[in-house]
Amino acid sequence: MDEALRAGRMSVDQEQEFSAVFRRERGRLRNFIRKRVANEGDAEDILQEVFSELVESYRLMRPVEQVGAWLFRVARNRITDLFRKTRTQPRGIDVADPDTDDGLGVLEELLPSPAAGPEAAYARSVLLDELEAALEELPAAQREAFVAHALEGRSFKQLAAETGVSVNTLLSRKHYAEHVSKPFYPALEKFITGGPVVAMVVEGLEAIRVVREMLGPTSGLKAPAGTIRGDFSSSRQMNLVHASDGLEAAQREIPLYFTEVELCSYVPTFAQWLKAPDEQ
């Protein structure tokens, strides 16, 4: 890191400030990188690049707010660059952890092994190319959240602590991934993160259809009286309430909010009065 300091030619005050940041964040940042990069040399190179970029910001008089979060964001970008360059996935969390939000684990476990033969190696290459192309289409904030959460296995709580972005905002960016690039999304994100969100999982006979009919059409202006949107909403974009539109969507959305240990299936005492014995 002395090379970075000499190359930057910072003022005495800047050097002191940088040294304090370096001492405070070096260990945590090194551990963060090493958990995701298998090769120790590559990890040290990334660590050097991150702090060199911070020196450059000081030298060019570009103030960095929330420097800790900034360092981790730059490190994630460098790790992603390495991932794209080498076509190998950085290491992530190997075992299911109740603090992680979706339990996807490392990408390596989901891809065909190159040791399984030419066909597996080709399939792996195609999947990685498709993943890279899809990532390029995402806005920067959405891409960072996806890579850190889905590929690196970071929990939303960890990301919120590192970036300063609230858990609700990170959740909304992943939940509404298909809308993030649309013009109306910033207002939608501000709306759905402006207050508490109550999440629930409903189980029962035709649960998806019944719940969606209780909600009413997306536009509150068109929703019938007696539905939740009809009684409490007058907007289409300001999504007062959301429900999965099918089983596949439910399977994707539920892990955003709950771990498996938080879900309890039970039979209410009054269940016998809700449906006939032959209704399944």
C-alpha cells in the first residue's frame, strides 16, 4: 500500500486520513475478498486496486461519502470483473446459513462441472455467457445487488450494513427486477420503501387465485369495491399490495422474505368448516 501512497502524492492531511481508513478497513476488506476469490494472489491484487482507487479519489479531490461502503462496492466490482475474465465464480457461502435470505449458495454448485466432459464444459460456457449478457442489461445498482446476493450468497442484512442501502430497498430491487430499468421504477421504489411492509405466506385451496381476487386488479381505479385495491388504492403504479401470480413466482418471491425455518404449515381448528372433506 506504500506504493499507492507514493504514486498518489497526497497532502499530509490526506495521507493521515487514508492511513486511518486503511488501518480500519484493511482486515475486513481482505476477508471479504478472500471469501470470494480462490486465488490468494488475485485477492491481494484486488485489495491493492481498491485502495489505489481510493488514493486516486483523494488525489483528484473527489470526496467519497461512506468510505467503508464505497470500498466494498469497488471490491465487488473488481471481483465481478475477475469472474467475467476467468469464467470462474468467486467463492461464496458453502453451507446453508439461516442469516442468508435465499439459500442459493455458490454459483459453482449450480453450474455443470468442467471435469464432467466436453458437453458439460460447453454447457457451462453457454450458461456463463448468458449470465454475463443478462447482467450487462441490468442497471448498475440492480446488478450489484444481484451479484452480491444471488451469486456471492450475501444476505440483505450484510449488504445493507456494507453499502448503507436499506434492506427494504435491496429487497425491492430484487423483487421488482423486471421493472428496475423502467421509467416508473424510482417512484415505485420510493413508495414501497417509505414505510413498513407486512409479508405473509398463505396456504390453502386455490390460494393464489383467491388471494389475487381479494386484492383486485392492479389499478385501484378499476378495482371493484370490496377488494383491497378498490377500497384503499387509486393508483396503478403505487403498488399498495402485491401477490404472486403463480406457483413459480411464489417459489421465487417467498425466499426473499422468509427462510425455511420461518415458515410453518398448520391446520386451523376451524378448517373443517372451510371446505368439504373431498375438496383438495
